[in-house]
Amino acid sequence: MPMKTYDDIAEWYDQWIGAHSMREDRFFSAIEALIGEVSGQRICDLACGQGRVARYLVDLGARVVGVDLSSKLLAIARHHEKTEPRGIDYVQADARSLDDKMLGMFDGVVCSMALMDIPDLAPTLHSVARILRPGGWFAFSILHPCFHTSQSGEMETPEGTIRIIGRYFSEGYWRSDARPGPPGKVGAYHRTLSTYVNALTDAGLQLVRLSEPGPTSAVPDSPSLSRIDRPVWAEVPSVLVASCRKLMEGQNILLK
């Protein structure tokens, strides 16, 4: 049976994400805290899906281009744009090989909960670096690689339910029928933390700050958060958030 794509689950995904504001999204708020003021900036929402982040950033004063591979998710995004025009351009493209027309075009790139969905990390990060202006920023969130692996979940013990983590060093595609979200529908690509950091460095993206959002109050009626709101899932961070800068010409990341 072939792997499903986001085109296969677009309607389900749109409903699963829900209609609540990005202002209520606990994980995007961590990205927002790292990127700061965006008014007047030209931003690429990479792997934009149905455009929730793009619309939010425009409402904050940014100029946004949304990029995604899924034609069906982009159709949802464009429907929103047609219904409530914000001036967002949506482009169907592969994050691993973005068009040269975008070269140095953006002040910032945001990729919310999507890098772990893309099969090849290195070319994706090189694409990000290419479309950023020198000194531009890149912010992303991913399932925390230390706590989401092909062997991660829950186990009942005499002391109660505990989190289990295994196969951390086994990188690659995985999918779990036990997961209610995308990892149960389309799967994800696990990489170690060092793989992420080294790939950023190789692409000329200097890591600036990391954030590991802890448990907060849930967004009402949000099925996408139903599992991570269980107490046992609050014992370790579910998501890793990072901000980076594209190196200026001639600048190097030096080892101290």
C-alpha cells in the first residue's frame, strides 16, 4: 500500500486542525516569541498547508507568500483568500527545490510543524537559505526529535502510565496507527537532534535560539491537541521550536 500524502487527507487535516486563531495555538506562540515584530517584512510560509499561518502573519502586517506541495491544501488556502482577500500569493512547489525566482526574496521564512513531513532535510534547508536575504531569519517548529520516534508512545506499569522512547538513532520514515494526528495518517521522518543542527549549519543557517514549549491550557474543542494534553505527555516537550539567521556574505560559524 503506497504512503498517503497530504492531498489524500486534505479535508480531514483541515477539520483536524480546526478553525481557532493562531493566537490560541500554543506552539505557534513559541515561534512568534522568537521572530518578534513582522510588520512590513516579506515572509515565506513554507509548507503553508491551508494558509492559517500565512493569514495570521498578514494580519500582523507582513507580506506573505505561501508555498506547499499539496494542491488540495492550497485549494483550501486559496478559497480563504478569495473569501477574505489579504493579498497572499500561494505557490505550489517542492520545498526541496524552490524556484530561482525566489532567490534572496524574503526577510524571513517560517515553517510550522512541517519539516518532519519532508523526506529530505538538507536540500530543504539549502532552499530556505537561498530564498532568504543575507541576515534573514528562519523559524520552525517540529515534533521534538528526542521524544517522537518510530518507537514512542505510552506503556502501562504498576506505577501508572509512562512515556516510552526507543529507536532514537534509527532515522527515517515512520508511521504509527496509535497516533491520532498526521503521524498516524501520513507518517513522519525522524531525525536526531544533531542531524537537524548540523544540517542547519551546513546550509549556512546559524542557530540563534531554541524553545521547548511546556504544557499550557488547552484550546477548547481542538482534537489536534487531545493526546498531548494527557498528563503523561506533558512530562517531556512535545515540540521543538528554533530560530536561525542566514549568515552574511563572508561570515562563518566558528567553533569556539
